[in-house]
Amino acid sequence: MQEGQRINHTPVATTAPANCAGVVAFPSTHTPRLRCSQNIAIIANLSTVRAMSDDVFAALAALACPDPVAVDPPEAWADLADEVARERAELADELRSQWEVAPDPVDPLLAELAAARRQELAAQRHKRLLVAYAREFSSPGRTRPYTLEQLAAAAGMSISGVRTAYDGDDIDTVARATGAHRHPSRDGS
């Protein structure tokens, strides 16, 4: 690392095992040289939360890798449950290891909540773009836009919520991303 170069210590999403949801992890960067007092402060912080963090890492892994609910065939449940348990243990160990080497560790539960919020906002934006595409643009094989009722049912929204779900910026984003042309009944011509 070059002198004066900044390191981003913000938690980032990682790829979790196949049966697990995305979880927050700390970036694997080399720890810059710190003054002794900074090292002592970091060690003290880690010591204070280490007991709590072990339980938190296991809990975060359990939430990211839920138990199998229905398995077909039922005889495969035990094998799948064993696989999930292994993935949980691996994920908890990975999170714990990243916590231990992070120069500025963040509370893992708060980091996971922040990551969930980012995912939620991204999903909401994606839903807005889908609604904008469905309402404003021609779809192959469709002579009219989807109805508000159809979209409300599919999106789990009210009709008025679908009507106001997107704005002009969303329409522009869809047009740029897809190259689609607005449906003649929607483009004002």
C-alpha cells in the first residue's frame, strides 16, 4: 500500500454459500501500520465485544442459512440439514475471521441490518423500474400496457400505489436500459 492511500473499512456484501442469503463481511485488506495506542484501542475494542460477537456471528449465519422447510423427497431432509449446518459454520467462521482482522470493526449485527436496508432499497428500485416498464413501454406480443389491477396483484401493491410507484426519472432509466419505446398511449403523441 502506498503511503497516504486510504483504505475503505466499510462492510461489503460477500457471496454466501448457495443456500444462504447475502451477508455483510469486512473487506480483506492489509492492516496499515498503526501507532501503538491505536493498536491497543483496537485490541481493547475486540476484547470487549469478542464474547458477544461469537454469538452474533452464529446467529447471523443461522438467519442467512435457514433450516430447510420442505424437501422432496423427504428422505433427503437429513442430508440437506447437514449441508445447511456446514454452510452456517463456514459462514460464521468467515465472518468471525474477517471481524478479527478488520482494522475498524463494526458491530456485525448493525452491519447486517445496514446491508439488509441497502438490499431492500435496491429491490424497491427494481420494482419501480419493472412497474414503469410494464405501464409505459410496449411489450412484445402485447397491444396495451398492463392494467393497474394486474400490476397491483403481482407487485403486492394497491392500485394507487402502482399508479404513483415510479416517476419520470424511472421512465428515463428504463428507456436507456432497454432501448424500448414508450407505448403510444403513454408517450403523449
